[in-house]
Amino acid sequence: MTRVAFQGERGAFSDEAVRLHFGPEAESVPCRTFADVFHSVAAGRVDYGLVPVENSIAGGINEVYDLMRRYDLYIRGERVLQVRHCLLALPGQSLAEIRRVYSHPAALDQCEGWLREAGVEAVAQYDTAGSARLVAEEKLQGVGAIASRWAAEIYGLAVIAEDIQDVKDNYTRFVVLGRDALPRQEGPAKTALVMSTAHSPGALYQCLGAFARRGINLLNLESRPAKNRPWEYVFYLDLDGHRDDPVVAEALAEMAAYTSFLKVLGSFPRDVTFSVSGTGDAGAAGL
């Protein structure tokens, strides 16, 4: 059985992404923190890890980007999940009876308008599904949790409102982590890398130009502080193509002259069939 670590409790959106990517036969292994996920994969306690890297509303998840630089792991796949937030409560509770709502800070932010309109108190917790579990185990009357429809099924809660996120097109991109690089697969590919530029004028321009001159599409660019060098930065890039494609390999070789550090985090199949949370639609991907 494939064992996959994720951050959160059973029923979290990350857990649902595990099920959608690997299929229902995979064993989801909950972890308290993102660092625990990375460490579990690196130590061989699980086969893979799955972590969110960016949300279409909130942007990149900085802690995960920092961990990708720190650990010697490879990105082996991705899964894009449309997040549909639901308000869960004990069976028999009505929306009018809810006075307080628990959830992860990001989920509360994404539902801020709905919460304000409902006139309820928002209370931050470490996890969406963990909030649902707390309501169920403590049998909290007048308290709701923002989590997934699947979490309601797991913890025996009722869905008393759904699609309560302020922006309906709310997507989170997850990546699969492994100890080995994934061989070239058929179909569209993506490459992720992290780099720091040499200290010379136009170094970043030259690095990006290596892709532009070859018609390689850049899909994402994130900057993060270099932890051990104040006011210096590292850059994370996603681009179309596989590191073994001749045109991508040429661009990476050219970049070497303008970077002080360059690491390919992985080349992997691009998710072109987005999933919707709560639908149960599973799609196996190359691993």
C-alpha cells in the first residue's frame, strides 16, 4: 500500500487531494506540520508527501517553499483542487443557532465576507478538518466549522451551508514529494527550480532571458529571503517543459553563468484536469 503524508487531520483538503491523486487504496498519513511531512518522506517513513504550494487567492505558501529548498526531495507530480468551503455543525443545528465558527486562518480569510454577513465570531484553529473533529468530539452546540464536505462525512457532521467562500473560483495547487526524480512521462510537463542570482547587474534579467529567447513559457515566479544572507533572495520558478527536453536543458546550462545557486526541484506531469473538492472524482497520475 502506498503511504502518503499530508499536513492536517483526516478530511482536510490536503487529505482529499491525496485520495484524488493516488486513489482510495492509498493510505493517508496525517502530520501536524509541513516540516513533519517533509521529514517523514526524507526519513523513509512514507512513500510520498503531498503539500499545498499556492492558492489562487492567497498566493504562494512561503513555509512550503522554504522547506523545498532545505530538503533534498523531488517534486513528482501536482494536483489542482477547486476548494469548496462548507459550514459544518452537529446534526439538528440550524444556521440561525451558530454563533461561533472554527477553522484554519486561511479558510476564515477566504470566507470573511460570508462570516461577516452571518454575524458569527471567527476563531482560528490549526486545521479545517481538525476544527470539524473538535466540534464533533466535544459536541459543541452553537459552534460550526468551515471544512470540506468530506470532513462532514468522516466526523458525522451536517452541512448547513456550502460554497461559502467569497470567491467561487478558489483553487489550491498541491505537489507530490518523493525521494527520487520521476522519469519522463507522456503528455505536458512542468519543471520547478530554485535559484539565486550572481551579484552582477542584469543577472536576473539574463536568467529569465534564457527561457524567453527559446520560447519557454514561465508559469510562476516567487521570491523568498535567503535565510543566511540578509537582503538577498532566492527565486522559485515553474516553467513549461521537462528538464530533459533539449531546449530546456540548453536554457538551464546558460543560466549557470548568472546564478550562484541552481537546483531543479523536479520535472513532472502538468495537471490539466482540475478536480473539485467534495465530488470524489479520482484520477491516477504518473508517479
